[in-house]
Amino acid sequence: MGEGAATIVIVDDAPEVRLLVKTRLRMSGRLRVVGEAGDGVEAVALAREHEPSLMLLDVSLPGMDGFETLPRVHEVSPGTRVVLFSGFEEHGLAEKAAQLGAAAFIEKSTPVDALVKSLSALATGADETAPDAEDVEPPGPSSPTPASADQRVLDEHLERFREVFEEAAIGMATMTLTGRLVRGNRALASLVQRPAGDLVGLFYGELTDGQESLVSAALEDIRRRSPEVVQLEHGVARAADDRRVRATLAPVRDSAGRPLYVFLQVQDVTAETAAVEELRKSEERFRLLVEAVEDYAIFMLDPTGHIVSWNSGAQRSKGYTADEIIGQHFRVFYPPEVQERRHPEHELARALREGHYGEEGWRIRKDGSRFWANVLITAVFNDAGEHIGFSKVTRDNSERNRLEQEREEAVRALESANAELASLNARLRESASEQSQFLAVTAHELRTPIGVLGGSADMLAQHWDELTDEERTDLLGAMTSSTGRLRRLLADLLTASRIQASALDVRCEPVPVSAALAGAVATVKRADPDLEIDVDAPDDLSASADPDRLAQALDNLLSNALRHGSPPVHVTAQEDGDVVEIRVRDAGPGVAETMRPRLFERFATGQRTSGTGLGLFIVRELARAQGGDAFYEPASERAPAGAFVLRLPRAPVGPGPRTLLGEVD
């Protein structure tokens, strides 16, 4: 390729995608690749350094996304034509790209040969639609190739994802790491009361009622700490009503654990907020009602305690008419045992000495029934300061006590209902979050390996002789890696689905542990014979297990150690009473303490790890289905390195010699 050929810079955070495109461009002889970058900052630096003819720019990039990078590239290199490249469907992205000054928008699902042709046409100004001789297929019958079959599988999965995404009852969207919307569904457009087409490229903070800084802080948190989810609650800008929504932001990561983009879920919580406020008002009205229905008996006593006045409230409360009670001593209202202690006289003495006296206690009505009363006695003096008697206010608290009990019961019922509602909401949010994460993880895990398989297969099939040995080795290695990734994903998803549906078929029988371990090690070493794995298990040790399920559990444990730990890997098996314990440990630092509580949960992955997060969850569930368990054993003085332990019931077998297995092939 001559020095005068048009130049191009490739910007994508997936190294395997850059490799595929770069290799095909070299083979085409049409464009010269002068640089490649994995984020927006590097892209701007390369544009300033090389001033390339073209730049192929991914939309979703860590740090600074394609929407922000594009105008900055034009600032430092005005002559560079920028082509936005995205794994997201078009849905308005092409129009947004054109508004930002992009030369074109191309989806990542485009075949690599068509991508190269389009880029070449943009560089030379040629007719994009005119096929080259090398692009024309000879006439005659043809049969589907493996690549086309892979493409059909990818299309089917993507179509299912699109249907779920578009028809979801809650608002969903994909965003760049800086908060710009790439695609939103109909429910989201309805919630924020805007046309779906207007959402593309819009900063999500602009849809809130002045909460832009809150959204920016949440996105910064995702970029720096990469939490599982971040939740925000806010109003909707320019909404015709007082709508409140709860937004859940979940980062979707690449194979290295780095966030690629953000999956957004938005739920209308207006009714929930209103219900909480109405509950508060209802409790306030209830309190006022209780206070308003209380009865008071108000009457006067002479200095010796004899009744000299009587009101209707007193008659209602105590049952005496004024004629019946006036002139009697007020001690008649007290139970006999209280009268014997001369407590009524004591009350008057206290009131006279201190100015007033109050208490609660049992009192007697005319019919002999008792009621619980709140009593306040106040000494009364005339203008000359002479003591002329006492005022006595008695409140019948029987009704209040009954209402208080009812209120307490009502509050307990409300608290129980609220707790149940909160539990249901939590389960719904958890289910929705798991569904969203499942869809995002599945789509992300499928897209790259299938794309690499298809592109690499086409390139190897059509251009084998043109490729260098290093390029063929790299492409075949990428295909092998992608195939293994798809197989693990399919096995994990199928087993997790059966566990969730309680449809897991387990048939236990005596299984020699040493043979099972040897088979598991041989399986993982097919991909890399140089793996360092040591196995120590007695030949006469057998477990009661399903052979296939045991093999799957062992494969997941070994793969976990090889993927996240450091070689060599040591596997030991021993009996502990009626239990067989299999330990898998590696030379790595072990599992962080903060990760251990959720290590065996579904979708649990570390911040910098890849995969679906189903491997260890499946190990534990398979162990429990076979009558055992699985757990992580931290490092201790007795065991300096942490280990994953698989426990299964022991099955008795005949005696045999103990064998130490080395690196099993």
C-alpha cells in the first residue's frame, strides 16, 4: 500500500473488533491504518497527530463517548471524515450523527467486507452502491455457510431482545457512560412525555426537574466505582402533571469488567408517592379524631372536698345527676381500697400545697363499674388570696384507650401492609433488575463472540492465502476463544433456567472422585495443554452424585480458578465422615472480603471480571440438588490459601490404593 493511500484511525474499546477491521482494511489495500484507540481521549490525540482521512469512531466508549469525541476530532483535524460505528440499532442515531457532522453511521452488525467497502467509498468519493469484482458472487446454487448460520442465531437473539425492550411496560434505554441516550423504548418516551426520536443524543439529566447534577454524580460513580446499580428519584421536566419517577442505572461491562454503557430503567412512582403522603395525612386525621371524642367531667369542690357544682359532662361520665351528687364527698368516686388509704384527702392536700395535682387511676361510676380516669385537681383562690375550694377535671380515658388500642392495631396492620408492600416492591424491583441485567448481559455476551466468529470465518474462508501466519493464528485464536465463551454461556444459561423452573433432572449414583477430577481437568486442558493443575485424590473415594452434574460443577470451579486466580491450581479430595470434600485453590490473593457474601448469588461478578456471573451460583445449586453444598473457605493458619469447597454425600466403594495424580492431560 503506497504512502499516498487514504489514512484511517480505528477507535473501539474491543481489541478483537479493532483487529478484525484493521486486518481486513490491510488486505483490501484501499486504506492505510495509521492508529487505533480504545477511548475518546486517545482518539482526539491520534486525530491531532495524524490528521487522518477517516476515523471509524465507536459511539459507546469509556470516559468520553462518541457523541462528545466527534466535535473534538473536527476541532483538531477539520479534514477528517468521522464515521460513527455502534452496536446499537440505528433508531435515530444516523440523524443524530449527521447533526453532529458525521460523514456516516454504520451498525456493527454490518459484514466486515461491506464495512470496508463503505469506508473506502467515503475516502475516495466513489459510488458506494457499485460492487467491485471481488464482491460479486458467481451464479449458481449455494448453501448456507457456518457464518450465515451464526448470523441467523445472532439475529434471532437480537430480535427477541428488541421485542422485550420495545414492549416492556416500564421505561428502558441504553446510554453512553456520560449519560447521553442512545435508544429508548416507547414506555420511556411516554413517561417523559416526549417523542422517542427526540431522546437520541439527549443528556438524561435534561429530562429531570433540575436534577442534572444528581444524574452526573451517579454516572461519575458508575465510571469510578462501577457499582451494580444506582437509583435516583426525580420529577419529569416539562411534564403536564406532577409526575415522579425512579430511575435505575446499571452499567454493562466488557470482558475485562470495564463499564461499556449504561442500561437505564425508569418506573412511574407517582401513585406510590401519593399513597405515602395520603397515609401520613390519614394518620394525622386519626389522631385529631381521637382527641376530639374525649369526654371531660368538670365540677367544683369546697375546701373540705364536698361537691358544690356538676356539669353535663360529669353526669355523662359518672352517671350521677346534679341533685344526686351535690353535697357528697368526692371520695365516692374512688374504689374502696383507695378510700381506705385516704388517698382522696391526700390529693387535696397536694393540690393545696403545690397548686395542682394530677394522676391517672381507677374511678367508680354510679352503677359500680370502673373506668380509667385522668384527673387534674387545682386549688382555687379568690381575689383576696383566700382558698375557696378546688376545681376538678376528670377525663374518661376508656374511649381513648379503646381508640388507642384500635389505633395501635391499625398502625400494626398498616406497618404489616407497608412491610408486605415494601417486600413485594423489592421483589418486583429485584426481578425487573435481574431481567434487565439478564437481557443486557446476554446481548453483550453474544454480540462480540458471534461477530468475531462470523467475521473471522469469512476472512479465513475467502482470504486464507492472503493472510500472514500471524494473522491466521490470531484469527483462529479469536474464534477458539469466542466458541468457548459461547459454550460456557449456553451451558450456564440452560442450567440456570432449569434451576429457576425447578426442572433440574438429577440422578445420583456412586461416582469415583479421582476419575471425575481427571475428566474435568482433561476437559479444561484441551484449550491450553500447558495449564498447571495438580490433583490429589484417593482412588477408593466415591461420591453419591449425578456424573454429568458433577462434571459441570467441577468444570465451573476449575474455569473460575483459571480465569480469576493465578497458576498453579491445586485440587484435593478427602472424606470427612459421610461427606466427600473437594477443594479447588489457586496461587492468587483469594476472594475479597467485600465480595464473599454475594459470591454464590446470581449475576454476582467482580468489578473487573467478565462472564454472566452464573458459574458459582450453578455450582452451589447443583451441589444442593445432589444433597451437598458449596462454599468459599477463606485463608487461615491451617490453610494459608483460600479455597472453593464442594461437599457431596460419600458413596461406599471397595478399598483401593491412594494415587497422587500430577498434571492430568
